Amino acid sequence: MRLIPEKINTSCQELNHAWDLYSKEIIDKPNVLIPDTEEDLNWHAFLGHSLDMQGFRAAEFVGVDAMSKSAKNFKPLRVRNISVCELSSLWEIEAIREHLLHNSKGTPITTTYDILRNNGGEVGSSLAEAFEQFPMRKGHWCVRGFLQNSRVLKDTGYSFRKWLEQKCKIWGLQEFPPYDFRLKVQGKQMSLEDTLCKELEKTFYMVGPEISPYMLCDWQMWLWRNERTEVFDNFKLDSFHSEFCQKVNSLGKTIMPTDKQGFIKWWHSYYPTLPPRLANECIWLYLEHGHF
């Protein structure tokens, strides 16, 4: 099992401080790293990360993260036994699918809840109740994302891990999980991790260049921690990361690149054997807890 330094020494004192506060929490506690199992990849990487945006905290909604707001009656999907298979089955119901594809625009979110209750049986009613009681921002797109994206995994037995493995085999990889995500894919000019990100963006609804690496990087970090893959470059370049870089740069003490490739290069100039995702998650926690 790989170890990380207790302290880091970069030109950014704020990042050094964030590392002091959170690096051990990230690497040693089970709420960040995603183990290489079908269940963990389905619940955490797929359902918990693929729609985690625009104020909708998907990992809290599905039940892999603790609630950050009080919600006395809310029960997450995991407690309700609504997984990828059940969500996929709702997408196959024509009335639900047609509403989310063509008829929800301009209507209140309650219309989608009514459609789920009237056409989706016990699962639809339970899902509608979960959305109603969830205290975060939500919209029709959240419901559509869970249902439509889960339907894609029907072809791999409702397994996100098997979907990833299938893609790697198509690209000629003999081992899974991959031992090196930075290797160039045969016939492509991109690394495996970048190629996987592009495939995620092409395949799944609402998954863009911010979310696609997020669906992979904490699984990659578990593999790296357990010496099953080499150092990788993926991390989530979200608004928190950008805000941190801009605030650091405004202080004039150091220049931290705001683009993804620039940050990777900057980080690896100090720590070439450590994934930049470690620093990236420290940054997120630093801002989440109001340290800046």
C-alpha cells in the first residue's frame, strides 16, 4: 500500500495548509476512495458522481455521502433499494421516457413526480418521494439522467465496472483494471484516461468534461493507493478548484495554473509520483469548510 507525505512543500502556502488538514482524511477514510468492486463503482462512481453538479449533490441523494443539510424524512436511493436496474426499468416505460425527453420543458418539477407515481409503480412512487424530500436543488434533468444513463448499463448487466472493462478491451488492453492510465490508446493520440473520459461524455446524458474525470478519478486513486495502477493525471476541474486558483493568484504570492494540463504539470514539478487528484480534493475540502 502506497504512503503519502505528511506535509508538502509547494510555492502555494494555502495548498500546503490544505494538505496538512485533509490529505490523511482523503487517503485513509472510506468516503473518498472508491474500491474496485461492482457495487462501489455502481453506487459511488456512477450514480454518486455522474450527476453531481449544479447544486444537486448526487452522492448524498443516492446515499454514499452523509447529508450536508438537515432532511428529517429523506431516505436515499440506497436505503430504498433503488439501484441501476430499477432506474433503468423506469426509462423503459414509454410515458415516463416521452415526458422526460419531450414534454417536461417549461413545466414544474412536480409534473415529473406525478408521471413517476402514475406510471412507475412502487419504484416510481418511491423515487418521486425521494426527490421531493431531498433538500438540494434539483430539476427534470436529474430524473432523466438517472433513468436514461442507467438504461445504458443494461447491456453490461447493470454494471458500470463491466462497461469500463468492455471499453478497455475494445481498445486492445489485456489487463483490467489498467496498470497505467496514462498510456496512449492504440490508434489514438490520447491517453487511456482521456479516451475513457471522452467516451463517458459521448455516451451518458449530462456528463461533460468536468464530470467525466470525476467518474473515474476516485476509483483510480483507490487502485493507485493499493499499488494496482501507476500514478494518473485525472481530477475534477470544478468551480471550487478554479475559485481556489484565482484567489491564490490574486494574492500575488504564487502563480497557480488555472487550466487542467497546466495544473497537472505544476503539481508534478513538485510531486511526480503523486496523483494531482490528492491536491484537488484537498482544495475542494479547504473551500467547502470555509478556510479561504
